[in-house]
Amino acid sequence: MTDLPPTVPFGLPSDTGGKDLGVFMPMANGGWILSKNAPKLDGSYDYNRKVAIAAEAAGLDFIMAMAKYKGYGGEIRQWESTLDSVLMMAALAEATSRVKVWATIHTILQNPGVAAKMIATLDQISHGRAGLNLVTGSYKGEFAQFGAWPEGVDHDGRYDLAYEWIGAIKRLWSEDKVTMHGTYFQLEDATSWPKPSRQPFTVCAGTSGKGMQFTADEMDAIFLSGGDPVQLGHASRAAKETAAKQQRYMRTYSMMTVVFGETDAQAQATADHFRAGLDEEALNGMLRAYGFFDREQGGKENAFVEKARSTFMAPYVLGTPETVTDRLSELFEVSGTDGLMLIFPDYLTGVPLFGQEVLPKLRERFPGRVPEVAHG
Ligand SMILES: Cc1cc2nc3c(=O)[nH]c(=O)nc-3n(C[C@H](O)[C@H](O)[C@H](O)COP(=O)(O)O)c2cc1C
């Protein structure tokens, strides 16, 4: 707990005890399961539109789309088809009226003048529901294929670039004319109108030392990785303490795949079925992108590979709605995190069930919910 004031006028009070619950939109084919036995999510706009409407009807707080430019292959051709993040969220802003709409932009792909305008446009379309997930880009092949990989700029250097990028954008959102001479970006009497109606919500999944420092310095929230509540708690406290040193309050989120069953055993059987259909080639494609084959395999990496063989690309919880409610409550209680971004094997059954059976109990157990923003 901290008594620091909130830094953003986004209706996200510094610490209400309430949780922000949203959906990681399935805009990449295959969703987040590397299995030939998983439901065949096509990543299409029509499917995503139904999911967005279901998320809003369920009472969830936000929907977010990642940005991805290269898939992992295999028989399932995992993530080889992906929609553009900003365009999709702009369309979904029209399809919804209450849920917050967060889009992802890569700092190495978009000029800050373009990105500032994209999010200001999303703010106008959504009537103040816009958010930006900033990513620096990690996997060379994804960007080198377009000739867009900044050679000679290492991992931490890409966060230096991101400081300049977001600094330029915040100024373009609020100032008449911006002149800025940076290492990576030059702005000369630059203008950007319209201004967003409120400071758009910003989030980043900077989990490395430099990434977390950047996120704590500049963003409203951080996505932490991992599903172990104790480890998540350590990461969450470290992130909040880093932000507190800058007199800032930062919300901490993580991801979770929810696999429902009529019994816990049935949910486990579904997970076993997914595991039996592991697409080895797609798994290797993912590990290759992560750089696993470029370096020696250590113990930590082996543990990661073993986890990935479950076919789940994100932490997961299995069981009846009651079991899922208990596990998620425990996760929040132990970790002290402020929210979750949810993934489902089949969103069109999972999202409504979550809304009916799990969400009301979580709201009850963790009151102090964030007030809703304006209707679009
Ligand atoms: C919830 C979440 C969403 C992410 N979305 C994207 C994305 O859309 N595109 C992308 O290239 N990387 C994405 N990433 C990767 C992060 O931006 C980041 O590179 C990664 O967490 C490693 O942290 P680091 O950059 O501090 O090393 C995401 C990570 C998480 C946990």
C-alpha cells in the first residue's frame, strides 16, 4: 500500500483495492495455446468483435490487442496471421461503449508523431477509453524482415529510444509546438491536433531491470510475467517501489489463461488433451524467436521449456468457476497485484462464463472498483 497520489487522471485511483480485469484479444491465430488439439481460433476481426462485445457485456474493464509481425510456424501456423493492433482497437471502440480499449505500438516501428495521432484518434473514437501498450521490440527477425531493426542499439538502448519516444508523445499530446533534439528523434516545431480528451492510459511489460525502470518512470501500469503468486508478489513490490522513488504510483498486472470444466478433473482433462497435441515445430519456432537456440541452455531456461511443453504460452488456471475464483482470489491476495489480463481457449464460451460465475465474486472480494469512463 502507498499513500502516493495517482499520476494519471484516468479514473485509476492509486489504491482502491479493486482489480482491473480485462481480455487479451485473440487477434493472432491459435490464441495462446501451442496445441493441435486446442480450439482453432482464427484471429479474425469478426471473432474479435464478438469477443469485445462479450467482454463488455460480462462487465470486464478493458480489452487489449498485442502487436505481432512474425509467427512461430508449425502445423498450426501459430500467430502467422495477426491483425493490426491499433486499427482493430479503433474498430472495436465503435463496437463497444464502456470497456477500455488498449492498443499496442512498437517504438521502433512508428514515428512518435504518427503514434501520438493514432492514440489521440483512438481517444476521440472511444470517448476517452484509449490506452497505449508500449513495446520496444525484442525479436530481431520480426523487425529485420521489414528492414526495421535498429542495428547497433541493444536491449537497454531500445529503452533509451523508448524514453525519447514516449517523452515526445506526451509533449505532443499536451503542448502546442514541440522542439526536441534527441539521439533517436528530432522534432522541430512539431504540432499534433486533436489533443486527447484525457491523458491516455499507458502500460508496458518491461520486465528486465531497464524495462521495469522505464515503465516505473513513464507508464501507468506494468505487465509482469509469471504465474506463481509469491514470485509475482516480489516483482509487483519491486515495480511499485521503483515507481514510488519517483513519487509515482504504478498499477501491476499479469496474464492468466482460464480453462473451465464442469469439474476440476474435467478441466485437467482438457489441459491434458492440449498437451497431448503439442505442436513441437511451433514450440521450437517460439523458442527460436526468444533466442533460446542462440545461447546455452541453463536451468532456468529448461524450466521455461518444460512449462511451455504444457502448450500454454501464458500462466494458466484450471477448474470449475468456483475453483478459478478461489485461485484468482489467492493470486491477488498473495501477490498484491492490481489486475489480470485474461486468455481463454475459446473466448466465446469462456468470457460469458467468467462474467457470470467468477467476476461477481471477485468484485465482491475486491471492492473499490475503478469508476467507469464516459460512454462512447
Ligand atoms: C502482457 C504482455 C504483452 C506484451 N505484448 C507485446 C506485444 O504486443 N508485442 C511485442 O513485441 N512484445 C510484447 N510483449 C513483450 C514485452 O514488451 C517485453 O519485451 C517483455 O516482457 C520483456 O521485457 P523487457 O523488454 O524488459 O526485456 C508483451 C509482454 C507481456 C507480458
